[in-house]
Amino acid sequence: MGLFDEVSRFLETRLEEFLRNNPHLELQALLEQLREQEQGTIRLITDLEREKQRLETEILSVAQDIKTWHLRIDKAKAAGRLDLAQAAQEREAALLRQGNQLWGQMEGARKRILQSQELLRQIQQRKQEVQAKAAQAKATQAKATSTSNWDTIGWDRGSSYSRATDPLEAQFQRLETDEELERMKRSMGR
């Protein structure tokens, strides 16, 4: 595991160095991270709203049960059945406690929704700032270098390097072969 950790640290260090030397790419990486956070926060808000809706439905159901048991208490008292009235009151009290717990959970969900919405607003604001900085960095880079930036060529391309099919590799091999032939000719001419 030690070798893997060393290689991993080396690659992370090189990537960090590369990104420091190419701030426009660092901004792109940050922008991607902000997009992921935005999507995650939107999913969280959706889940919390669904949870709040479920709790509201449960609260309404418990409220209906409380109403039913309250009417039963009155019926039992009117019929002179104090034993049933007592049991119905206990059931109503249990339902009231359950309703209070559900209400507390719903209030907690509401607060988390508000916090998540504020977080989403902050993420979106930060994303706009980073997009503006990225556009500015891109314009600055384009103005500074009218030719290609050799440090970052290929960074945004998805293709992988293959020595066998690389035309650039073939061109360099021809150049190196020609140089070797010239060197051999000069040495034979002496």
C-alpha cells in the first residue's frame, strides 16, 4: 500500500502544481465542483420537501383520529360508560403526543429546507462569480497568447495517448532518423 500512497501523493502534487500554473483550468475544476454541489443541494431540497409533505399528510391523519376519539369520549360519557371514556381519553392523549412529535419533525424539515435553499443560493452566487472569473481568465489568456498554450494542450481532450497510432510520434521518429543519417554521413565523410 505504501507504493500506491506514494504514487497517489505524487500525482496529486503534480496535479495541484499544474492547476496552480494554469489558473483557468483550476477555475474549471472549481466550477465543476460547484455544479455537483448545486445538484446535490437541489436533490436534498426535493427530498426534504417530500418528507415535509409526508409528515403533513400524517399530521392530518392523526388530527382526524384525534377528532374521532374526542367524539367517542363525549359518547362514552353520555352513555355513562366512564371506563370507555377513560380509555378513549388515554388514546386521545397518545394521539396528541404523536401529533406533537410529527409537528416537531415537520418544523425540523421546514428549517432544513430553508437552510438548504440558502445554501443553494450561496452556491449559485459563488458559481456565477467563478464563471465570471473563468471568462475573465480565458479572455486574459487569449489576449496574452495568440498561439497555443503548450502547457495545457490536450488537457481537455478525452483521447488517450497511443505511441503506435500517434502521427506526432511518427514525425519525430522520422526527424530523429534523418538526424542520425546525417550524423553517420558526416562521420563517414571524415
